[in-house]
Amino acid sequence: MQITGMENELICEGTAGATHRLILLHGWGADAEDLISLGQVLRKGLKRNKLELIALRAPQLHPGGSGRQWYGLFPPDWSSVPAAIDALKLRIKAFCRTSIGLEKTVILGFSQGGAMALASGCELPLAGLIGCSAYPHPNWSPPENFPPVLLIHGLQDEVVPIDASRKLLTFFKAQQGNVDLLIFEGGHQIPEELIIKIQQALDKWLV
């Protein structure tokens, strides 16, 4: 595992001869390390396991003094979201100038990271997008063409209520895109029982 970049902005765990990439975006108040173990579990179960893992660190310090944020959330600083999305897209494109292009890259985000994954990734020719406990930014809607999307949300999520993913599903279906929503009995988490569903999506997209 390698920590790289300005102010340790990412964690990269490569595989020799990697052919595909999974980018992980953490939630509000977490850090780049938060989703690495999930990425490792996902990679082990894939038919195509030559997968590079990149966990990005959000650019801003969390106001509580521990962890990071993609933009201010309590209270929400929606005015800073467009610039945050543009900056994230530039970071993603920078990785994909290598032999592993955008079309071989999937982005998975959790909570605030899920909102950022969808808002930035829908405008890129990616292999797929996974939003876990994600939500739409105000006045956001997906473009006419977007990558395949998998949404995952807990029915008892008290941090980001399930209606957020239901709204996302409505937005995506209005564009007649490829989208699925998996709802589970639980809260603000990525449950172990849905790991296989995520792996199946990755196996389908990463060809």
C-alpha cells in the first residue's frame, strides 16, 4: 500500500499488471483509509482480480478536527459543490491517462462520497458507478447519457434517509439509463451480505 500525492491525498494499492481500477470516495468525517478494506474484499472475489485500488482523500479538513470532507455539510455549503465536483473530475481524469482508462474504471462512494461519485462520474465515460447511502445535490439531475449505476441504501438509515436513493432512482430512470437500487434492512453502512452484489456488478462492468 502506498500513500501518495500532495498532503497524502490518496492511498493507492496496486496489483502487478493491473488492467482495471476501482476508485473509492469516503464519507463526511472519514478519511482515505476508510474504504480500503472494502476494496480489498471486493477485489478478492472478482473474476477479474487485477484491480488497482485508489482511495481518494477529500480536500478539506473536517470541522471537528478529525477526518475530511468534500465540502461543508453541517450546515451544508451547497455553493461550493460545483467547484468540488470539477476538482474531483480533474483528479479522476489524471489517473486515467495511464493504460487504465476511464472506460476501465469504476467509482464507489459512500454517503457524501457517494453524492460526489454520482455528481462527478455521471459526466465521465466510466465503466460504472456505485453510490452507497448516497444523495442528490440540490438542483442536480443526471445527464442524458451516464455510466451504469448501482445504488445501495439501508431502509433504517437515519443519517441519509432512504428517500435520497429513491429520488436518485427516479432521476436516473427519467433518463432511461441503466440503474439498480438495492435496499437492505439496516442503517448507514455497507452490509456484508451485499458484497456479492457489488462484486457481480463489477464483474459485469469491468470487461
